[in-house]
Amino acid sequence: MESGKNTMLAARIHKPLDMRLEQVSFPPHPKRGEVLIKVVASGICGSDLHIFKYARIGDTVVESPLIIGHEFVGIVEDVGEEPFDGNHDLLKPGVRVAVDPARPCGWCEMCQKGNPNLCLNLQFCGNYPCDGCFCEYMIVLSQCCFPVPPEITDEEAVLLEPLGVAIHSVDLSNIKVGNSVAILGAGPIGLLILQVAKLSGADPIFISDKFSWRLSVAAEFGGVPINCDSEDVKKVIMRETKGVDVSIEAAWGEESTNQAVDLARNGGRVVLVGIPDDDKLLMRHSTARRKGLTILMCRRMKHTYPRAINLTKKSKVNLRRLITHKLPLSKINEAFSLNLNYTDNVIKVIVQNQTENNKN
């Protein structure tokens, strides 16, 4: 750890579309069960874009300057007492870790039942009032840290968090071999869900989006791409099915939620992953009711990091293909503007801190 360091650089949201690079207080010494992380690289998520654009997400409002961001990899710099990681091994300084940004209490009913993603006292990096990872250093729970093997790059390690969400989405969907699937939205989460669904034996997997470059990647991954701006998604899918077994909404909600219901067969399953701008769920009740659909809400993930690491280490999923841009922390506003406006064929933006680990 750098001795005598009193401040660090951080990107903080003050109000909608107002993110400032500022010097903030350096984190304190980690307490029992905590570690100090030197952030190496971070990813911009769709939920980060919501907070950047509106200074809120759902009904959670940014009431004072907030460091956002929750997809990251870092190096353990310092440890408190009993710093057991997510595998229940002791962490030591110098270990590179991917971090689950959720901080469950471990004691409430949901945690005790094995559902830490539904923790009644959950704290989450980058969601008000908890600061996130677009900074140089941060304190995290040691149990949320998972050592990253050398086969996985820093940038790939950042995507272990969204890959975990994709794994949880497919777990919820209960996809079986040969099931037909429709994915609405070919952003990073949609493209990761596509890869995991493919591994689960789904076929065919339709995937819709309005950006041609994202659909090209979807086709590379074995999906059946449908441009929702130029094609009627429902007609295309109904030509080959009587409705899909599983319909997964991975866009920004709104009309795509209703479309997910329309595409599902009678008795089918619908998984909602996207977060709508207006915090409202749009769905035609009669359609969902008459089809007898099972509708599932995806709340992040649970117990997925070891699986995500294993799939990535063994090249069962392709994370590098999603990464289109890498910018330093000093250009974070440029990174967010690029992502928010979907320019330059953007899919996934990685924000890099200037460390020896990622100079290449």
C-alpha cells in the first residue's frame, strides 16, 4: 500500500449527466472481514448508464455525490482480520480478484435460505448510498472476492460480473436441451445470455436488437439475429415456432417486456432482466394470463462467480469479443457519452486505471 496517501481520484455523480473527476478521501484501513482493493479495470453497465443519465435507478435516488460502477477487478493491497474470500481461503496482499459488488448481511432470512441476492439488508457498490468502483481504491468484503487465475485477463475478469447475471438468468429460465429461446436485446448481457443458453443446449436461440453490429456478434455466437427496426420480430419467430419455450427480456424494458410475453408459447417462461427507464412494467395481462406464463424477475445473481471463472478459464464463453473500447479513468465522461449514445459500434466499454497490470 502506498504510504502517506490521503486522497485518491474518483468519478462521482452529482446530478443527471454531471459526473466529475475529483480527489476524495483515501479509504480507511480495512476492518475484520474486509480488504483494500486497488482497482485495475472496471466496466460500464446498463444500470450505470441509468444512474449517469437520471441520477437514480428505479426508486433509488442519488442524494449526494456518489462514486458509481460495480463491475471490476483489482489487486488486494491490504487486509483486515480474517480476510476469507468467496472460496473461504485467506486472502493476501498481491492477489488479483474479481469482486461481487453485492454486500449481503449474511444473517437475514433470505441470506440464511441461500438467496443473498435478495438480502433484506443488501448494500451494493455504486448504488446510493454505497460508493462504487470508478476510483483508484476501495474497501470490499473479503467474502465477495474471488481470485482470478492467470489465464483470464483483467478485461475478461471485469465481465465475470455480467456473466454471473447471465448465468443466473439462465438458471431462472430452467432451459432444457432443445428448448427454443428468444432474447430481446443484444447488449453485453443479452450476448452473454445467448452464450450460456447455447451451452445449456437451447436451439434455436433468436435474438433481436436494433444495432446491426451487435447482431453480427450474436450470429457469431450461434444466435438467429433479428433486426427489430427492419423486421417484425414476432412474425419471424412464429414462422419457425408456435412461440418459444423461454423468452428473456434483456433490453431496457418498456415495450420489449410486452413483446417477451407475446413471443412465449402457452405454458412458457418469461425472464425479465432489463431495467426500464420509467420504472414501470408494461405487460398485456390477458395475454400472459391466457398463456399461463411463468414470469420471473432476475435480481442480479447468486453463487455464480466460481462457475463464471471456470467457463471463462476453459474458453467456454467468449468475453473478449464483447469488449470494443478501453479508456482510462481520466476519460470516463467520454466513455459514458460513447456508451450512452451507442456510437462507434460500441458494445462494452472498459475503464482502465493506470497500473502496471494493464499497460499493454
